[in-house]
Amino acid sequence: MTLYGPFWLSAQLALVTTLILLVAGAPVAWWLSQTESRFKPLVQTVVAMPIVLPPTVLGFYLLILLGPQGAIGGWWVQLTGSALTFSFTGLVIASCIYSLPFAVQPMQTAFEALPRRTLERAWTLGASRLDAFFSVAVPLSLRGFVSGAVLAFAHTLGEFGVVLMVGGNIPGETRVVSIAIYDHVETLDYSAAHQLSLLLLAFAFVVLLATFAWNRARVAR
């Protein structure tokens, strides 16, 4: 495994996680932005829990849930014959849960900023609620989707506690960049740790700079 192998594995994990969260998180964000249900605070609390929970706590319970004896992990073993824990698939599931609020909350904020009359006009013109969502709400909330994607990607890329608990440290399969950096520091290989850390630092800077520039350009139009 090359020095930069963990970085590419982390990038793959972050990309898959971000795509899943954009698809699965958008309906949740939309519902939260539109509903007056008494269950809204409960759903908001569940979505936001990964922000305040220590990663090791979340990782521990995910390890139990996804393990061969767990509710989800046991079913997965029966279905596929392989375990979810200490696998890339398990990392994706854990990462989706861990990064959920970072994708949902920006989209929810963008949806809440939409003028109600814009949607009402679409409904008056005969658009169904589903059609209005895809043809009106999503395009007008693009900044929220971009912000959610960037935050979810960056958050997943820098994971440590959750991925270590659920995935362990298997080279080529679950050894992501944050774990690789930790390993290099433990073995006093500061040169390798510095290279990977600098790569993450540069990547984060470029992504955030591009996002802020893009948002500024859209506001200026």
C-alpha cells in the first residue's frame, strides 16, 4: 500500500457517503423545513445527535449494531455471508450516520429560505408537490446542496473515532487517512504524517475557497 493509498480510500469513502447523503438527506431536510408536526423536534434531535456525541460513543454503538450479532449486522451476514464491521461497506454506513447533520442542516436552511409564494405559484399552475420540489425547490436551493455536499465530504474525509471503531485499521480496505496519520505519529514517522496532513490541509483549503468563491459569484449575479 502506497503512502497516499489511505488518502484515496478516504476520498472514495467521502464521495460515496456524500452522494448517499444528498439523495437520502434531501427529503429529510425538505420535510423538516415544511412540517409543523409535533415530531419535528424529535427528528431534528436525532439528526443533530452526531454533532454533540463523542465519535467513540457513536462508533461503539454502531459497532454493536453492525456487528455479526447486531440487528443490522446479523441480517447482513445472513444475506451476504460477510460482516459489515471492518469492511468498506460498514464504513459507508457509519459515515452516513456520522455526517448526516452536516448534509441535512444546510439543505434545510436553504429550503426554509424559499419564499412560500414561489411554491404556491407552482402548485397553482398544476405542478404536483413532487414536481414542484424537483423543478422549483431544488434549483432555488442549490447553494444549500453545495454547502451540504462540501461539509459532508470534508467531515467524512477527516473522520477518526467512528471509522476506527467500526472499520479498524485494515490496509487497502478500512485504513483511511486519519488513521494512517495517527499510525505514522505513533511510530515517530513524522515525515509521512506531515505529507498526509499537508495534503489534507491543502485539499480542505482549496475546496472551501472554491465553495466560497462560487457562492459569492452566485450572490453577485
